Amino acid sequence: MREFIVEADGGSRGNPGPAGYGSVVIDAASGETLAERAEYIGVATNNVAEYRGLVAGLRAAHELDPAAEVHVRMDSKLVVEQMSGRWKIKHPDMKPLAAEAARVFPSAQVTYEWIPRERNKHADRLANEAMDAGKRGEQWSASASTADLDTRASRPAAAASAAPEPTGPPGDAAAGAARARAALAARRPTADTDTRVADVGSSSGTGVA
């Protein structure tokens, strides 16, 4: 079974304000970028843009292989905790987006991890490219993206599968891929990792939005 890492981000210049998202699908074994998605979405909040990035990343992974196991990494604690079923979703703008994200893959195939912003640079760059394009009255184009070039420049040549545990610095792509594989291997069908629509809407955690 293939294993993908989905990194997603979103931003709003004003919150709410001009907003966009970015997401990338990475092969968990090699660290290779398989797909990029970004879009300017008009006026929205940061959280809505982040959820839109998550949905786009999951859809891109599904297009590549609907049977794959997917490890989502985001620097939004809110989205990660809500999609993991630990925090409630109260905001009306986010409930349908969370439900949409939960429908892309069966819950047993998806895990979530919070990462610091500095380890989410690829998706962050794509989101900013999308917002910049929107400011120019355009939509983002993959041909104009510099995010993947910047990420490739900082990646080691060795495959991530060479080490069973992460050995590089926090921003190292190989270490990130190893962490994702470890999370996928440890995945258990518990309430913490269940992202079904019913759980997303009714979990009993303390986080709200």
C-alpha cells in the first residue's frame, strides 16, 4: 500500500481578508513531491483557508491513489485537533469544510500531526503564491511555483526509507518522512484518529471554532 504525506496551509491577509491556500502531496518513502495545489479563494478567514488547503491536499492524494494511507501534517493546531476528533467544531463556516475533508478518504486511512510553521514551508509558500496571484487578478499556476524548487534544494539525496527513525534536524525532509511512516505504522482505529463526518461534528474536546 502506498503512503503519502499531505502538507497543507492557508492564510488570510486581514483575517478575514484576501485569502489563499497551498497543499503538497509527498511520497512518504522517498520524500518526492507528487502533486501541488494552490488557489486564491477571495475574502476568507485563516481557518477557512487552512481547511480549504486540507481538502485540496486530500483530493490530490486521492487522485493519485484512493487506497493509499495518508499522513496529514499542518501547522494549524485547530484543524489537526478538530479533524482528529478531539476538539469540537462550532463555527458554521468550518463544519461543512471539515465534513468535506472527512469524506475524501475512509477515516482508517488518514492520520493527523501538528508541525511547527517552519516545517511547513512548502505549503506556506504555495498559499502565499496563490494570494500574490489573486492580488494581481490572476489564479495560481503550477508552472510559476517556486515552492517545490526551494524544497528540493534543501532535501538530502538519500531516500527517507534508509533510516527507520528520524535522524535529521526538525526541518529535514527525510526525517519528516520517517516520522510520517512511524505515525502510519502506529495508526490505530481509535476515537483520536477517527475522522468520520459524525465524529468531526460531535467530538467532545475543549477546542472550539
